[in-house]
Amino acid sequence: MPGVFDIVGPVMIGPSSSHTAGAARLGRMARIILGEEPRSVVIELHGSFAQTYRGHGTDKALVAGLLGYNEDDPRIKEAIAIAARENFEVVFRTADLGDVHPNTASFELTGVSGRKVRMAGASVGGGNIKVTNIDGYVVELTGEYHTLISIHQDKPGVVARITELLARDNVNIAFMRVSRRERGSQALAIIEADQPIPGGTLAALQTIPAIERAFLIPPL
């Protein structure tokens, strides 16, 4: 049975929870995964997003999220102009992204340091989102939980060490998914937890030589 949030929708700048609130959350998730201020982005819009993004304000909401704004921030309406003033280059394209949700967007982001991230995800209704791809890894990330993402070498013992550190700090794992491009290369782990993951846990993880990058995502 759907909850009140699913029926009523989130507090937001309208007109649509799917096309604005969900879009803003997708943009904010992309910014968090990048891990720094974005300097340029190419956004590809699929399906319903591609057909109605200007009329429903999806373009403004996506950029607002990339700027770090919440879905109820009145600056959403001016997000594209704000991005231009901040020398944040934004390019929109429409594309057929295949057999995916009709409200799907993909992001190719470059940050101030030159770091690049690719992310794809969908606004699935009621302001909720589902991230489906990060840098070529197939994932499933909703932003509903306290989340740890680890990019590490695909070798025995790395995932076990991550879970040991979480258990040491009394973090209960709700969901865990590990994805890799090929055996023995690089892997990405997404761990969603029932409570906040302490900064000390993250610091300990970052000292493991096999872990190339680890970061936390708070609930959106």
C-alpha cells in the first residue's frame, strides 16, 4: 500500500513531482557522486523527459540539483541563469537511452579539479529517484538510506574488510550491491545502512590500499 508521501508528494517547487522534484534530486545525487563543484555537464534526456523538459521545468530542476538546491528551493526557477553566472556550462540533448524508465536522464559531469563522472537515473514518481548507472557500473540507488560507495580493486577480501569496519562501528547494512566491469579489474560497492555511517568509518576505509575512492551519501 502506498504511503502518504507517495500519494501527496514532496514539498517542492512545481509543477510536477516526477518532472521537477525527482529531477532536482537526480541532479543533487549527481553532484554528490562527483564530490566537488561541477564546472560543466552534458545531460541527455530520454522519453517523457525529452518531450516535456522545457514545459515542465525539468531542465531547471536538474540544474538546480546540480547546484546543490533542494526540490523546494525557490531558486529552481532561476537555476539555469544562476549556472550561467557561475560559469557552469550546461548542455541539454535528447536521446534514446534504450529500454529504460521514460523519465530517465544521463549526466556527463566535469568538476573544478577535472574529475569526471557519468551517472544515469530516473525519476520514478512522487519525487522518488533510482540511479541505475555510475561510470558504467550497473547499480540501484534510491537515496533513501545512509549510503557508502566504494570504488576498489576487484580482489578477495576487500568487501569483507569494508563490512568488518561497518560492523565494528555498529552500522547495520540494509542493502549491499557490488558491480564490476570485468573480473580482477575495478569494482563498485553500494552499501545502504539503517543509520548514519560515522566519519571515522569512512576515514578507516580510505586507508585501505585497494580502495581507490570511498564516499558517503546522506539520505536525499
